Amino acid sequence: MTLRLVATDGVVSTTELKAARDFSRPTSPLQSRVVYAAAHVVPRASAENTPGSPADLDWDATLAFRHHLWSWGLGVADAMDTAQRNMGLDWPATAELIRRSAAEARGVNGQLVVGVNTDHIADEVISLDDVIGAYLTQLQTAEDAGADVVLMASRHLARAAVTASDYERVYREVLDRAGKPVVLHWLGAAFDASLAGYWGSAEFEPAASAVIRIIEENLPKVRGIKMSLLNADYEVDVRDRLPGGATLFTGDDFNYVSLIEGSGGTHSDALLGAFAAVGPLASVAIRALDRGDVPLYRQLLQPTEKLARQVFAAPTQYYKTGVAFLSWLNGHQPAFAMVGGLQSARSLPHLSEIVRLANESGALEQPDLAAARWHSLLSLNGL
């Protein structure tokens, strides 16, 4: 069977559809790395999924996707950027997602962390005291649900803070109230331009020094930090400076293969949106690392990095469209639909390249279904 592909000039070409990879699910937990896949959400196909409309989720499909990830031995990072935080997922839906995902995780003993932010506050500009209060409101919701927490980077804090000491104060007061150690979150401006200059500086070194101080001063309450700067050198720099007991979770969807493998005796664990799109491959690759089979790890995972670079191509904030698209191709949701109509954020040629790279890397879990769905989308658009 062949796959039809479309280029930006409208030229249609074909490539051979590869057979499905014959992978088995793990029978025991992953050992050598802690791995979370950041999961997306699925709206009801018949809902009012237009910009600005309240999020109306297909709970069966949304939660089934989390079970898919857990079944491969991966942890789930929920209610984070991939779930369209600050891009359509409103607070009532977010709070319900946290509660439901936490309940499902308990039922299967699945690993789960959830994002805590300040995005339920409608006002764009608030005081530092109000930022602290907003964080604590969401922290309480997550902890009441029994979920572990990622303390997400806050747009409100980025607007309110003037110096690094403002960040230190906010995190100190919020962390002091946390019931369990949390993961901090450094999300680069490529993902959200509103977060430029986070930690008190637009320059890497002063920002890194500030975040290291925050971790050191609050170490009993900090599990580690997720870094999503799309710069492997920056991540390694921070990783090498972390105090003992703190973990670096890579959120670098461009360079995760080498960062997870590590060098010089250190490595990054993972909290990646890309792994939601390539869950089975990620699982089998990490199990290869568990056995010390680095060549197989690279063989399996390296091709997925090319796919991830396409999914996360600029404008990077629209990577969620690629994650949902691959979920649809792989049969995990009934329609290529997203909260707020965000499925329209990528062009057909962009999606076509995702199809090509997913096929090449073995990320199409049901190739015949994926081809049929993709070709139906092309036909719908007159191609």
C-alpha cells in the first residue's frame, strides 16, 4: 500500500506504507529512567469547539489515551501545555481533568503528575501576592485529588516580577505550602512568548543561577525541574549544577535522545510532549536502556526525533496540533478535532510531513488505519 503526500507547491507524491512494528507491552516498570509523556485532551466532536468556547471534552477518549500511555509503562504528565493550558483548556475543565486523571491513575497504579498554574485568574496583570494565592488555589485542587505536581511557569508571574528576588519570594512561599516535593518548570519563549525573561532575566546565565538558588533554598520541597528551552547545552549546564536529590526532566523535544542517554555519568529523565505521540517506541527504547543496549535505544528513538522536530516546528506553540493529529491517525480518538478548533493551526503540507516521518520512524501504530484516515483528509480537501 502507498501513502499519498502533498508538498507546499501542491505536488502530490507517494511513498510505501511500512508495516506495523511488533512491540510488546512491558510486564514490569521501567527501571533506568523516569519517563512522563505529556498528554493532550480530546474534545467531543459535536461540541462547540470554536475559539473562546468553554472546553467540552470527550472524557472516554481523553482518559483512554492516558491508559494507552500507562499500558506502555510510561507516566502521564497531565493538565500541562500539551493539554492546551493557556490555549483553550479553561480552569473548570482543567480541574475536572486533574480529578479524573488522578482517579484513573490510582486504579492502574499509573505514574501521574499534573500542572499547577495561575491561569484561572482572568485579569492579565495581578500582584505578586495574588500570584501566590492563585498558585495555592490550584495546588490545593491537585493535592486534594492525590496528584503529584509540576509547578508550571506562570504568565502572571512573568508580568508581575521585576527581579529574580521576586521569583524567589513567590516560589519560596508556594513551595512552603506544598504537601509533597514538586517539579519546577522552565518553559522557553519558543513555546510561550509571554514567558520571555522568566526567572528575572532574558539571558540564560542569570536566569539559570536564579533557578538553581530557588532549588537549593527549597530542596526538601523540590523534586526537580522540567526544562523546555530546546537547547541541549543549556539543559546540560543546569543538570550539572543541580544539588543532590534534584532531578532534571528534559522537555527538549528536539534533543531528547542524547539528553536521556546522558554523558559523563549523568542523564536527564523525561517529561515530553513528543512521547505522547510515540509512546510505544519510547517504551521499548527505554527498556533497551534498562538492559544496557544503547545501540538499540538509539536505533529505535533517533528517527522519532526527526518527527518531533517537525511536530514542534515554529511556531512551536502549535505543536499540540501534531500530537492530536497523530493520536487520530493511530486510532486513539474518533475525529481530528481539538479544543478551540486548534486542529486548523497547521497546514496540510505540514501534516503531510508528519505522516511521512511517522511512517519512516515506525510511529504509525496501525498503518492501514492511519493511511485511510490521512487519505480521507486529503480527499476532503480536494487532493
